[in-house]
Amino acid sequence: MKTFHLIVSILWGICGSIGIAEIILYKICKRKMNRNEPLSRFQHHFMNRIHSKLDRYLSKLCYLLGILWYILLFYLQIFSK
């Protein structure tokens, strides 16, 4: 049970790190768009397609992992006594 809790914690951390990197990339692309600078092909594709899907899936995954983490923490506290 403790190893499963550790795995969920690591996955939650990775998911959060990817989310932070994605937000930083989005902010950079958004600033370029506001200044009317040309975007690269990847940046244009990221802004139009990848950002919305990645944001939606990462938030659902983080919510799920967070709930699972708290449930496991609760069970570990109960059964460790």
C-alpha cells in the first residue's frame, strides 16, 4: 500500500510538472501573438490544438490522482495503527 501511495505521489508530481511547463509555453506563445510576432509551426499548432486538449486531460488526471492520493493517505493512517 505504501509503494502504491509513493507511485501515485510521483505520478501526481510529474503531472503537475508537465502542467506547469505547458502553462509557461502557453504564456510565451500568447505574448508573441499579442505582439503580432510570427509563430512557428509548432507554436501555432500548440495554441490551436494541443493546449486545450492537454490542459483538459492534465487537469482531470491531476484531480483523479489527488483524490486517490488522499484516499490512500487516509487508509494508510487507519491501517498503520
